[in-house]
Amino acid sequence: MKYASIRRGIIATVRAFAGLGLGVGTAGNVSVRVPGGVLITPSGVPYAGMRPADIVQMTPAGDVISGRLAPSSEWRFHCDILARRNDAGAVVHVHSAFATAIACTRRDIPAFHYMVAVAGGDSIRCAPYATFGTAALSRHAIAALRGRQACLLANHGQIALGADLSAALAMAQEVEELARQYWLSRQLRRPVLLGRKEMAVVLEKFKSYGCKPLQKRR
């Protein structure tokens, strides 16, 4: 089967959602860029029974290349994001509890913690509401993701991007944890936000953040 390992990776990712606290049931969907198109989860298929042949292959424009099932109802923003964002190789969309709760207030997640910068800016934006599966929702998501690796969707959930599946899934986990911390901080009082200058410093430091070989001092 074409792209068999990627198909298996997509299934492993959606099956991990519940255990990671990112969703229940069939809520959420995943896509991966492949040469000439996109592989995406099918619509409404329970994750436990999903098989590699169920994963749908589409063109960047959203036409089905192969697959016996309908693609995710959110195929449009998956295809549009991957067509426009060369830095993204995978998209994870989930209805995780805390991110969704904040999205239902239509608030951004502000710079209450320096780790907000992990998503690429001094906030995690909340895209305006639009009906699921629509071109309007796709436009709102693309705008909210400008310069970012993640966003909230008003009254809906979150979207996370990554160079590959593991990176996109890790980003979704980061966003959910930040959403949880932000929610908790607001139970105590309005959190003190970091300023733009400090977040600019953090964003610059994040450019060299991560697992890299130790540079020996001379």
C-alpha cells in the first residue's frame, strides 16, 4: 500500500488522543503532507477500528485521489494549511478540554507564561467562529496561524502544526497544557502577563532551544 508507514503513523496518532487527554470518541483529525497531496483521517470512523486502507489521500485542492471512505469533515482546513505552510508537514486538530473551554470564551491565550512562545509568538490566537468544514473556518484558521504553530478555534477546539506527526502531536499537547495552566491561573486572579520585550527575548532564545550537541568551550 502506498505510504503504508505514514498511514500507520496517522492511526497511532489518533489512537493516542484519549490517553494524552486530547479528546474522546471520534473528535479530532490528522493529516500529513505527501508528494502531490495529503493523507487524512476518514470521517466518523472509531479510532480503535481504523485501518491503513481507511486513510484518504487527497490533492492539495481537496479532491480525493484514493480511499473508500469520505475524508474528515475538516479536510478543507487541513489541505489549505498544508498548501500554504511549507514549514508544516502534519496537522493535528483536537477538541482537548482546556483548549476548547478557552476557545469557547473566544479569548487568545496571552503571554501568561514564557512557554506560550513555543507556538511561535507572544500569544496563541483564537480564530473567529465559523461552521465546521467550511471555507470560512479555513480562512480564519490560516489567519490565526500566521507566524504561529498553533491556534484555537472559537467554540470548537485547537489546531497544531509540526514538521512531522510527532512534532504536531507534541505541539497539541503543549497547547493543552498551557490552556490548563492559564485556566488555573485565572481561578486565582487575573494572571500577570509578560511584556512584548520579554517575549521577544524568549522567542529569540527558542531559535536555539532543543536537543543539540554540546559546543565545547575553547
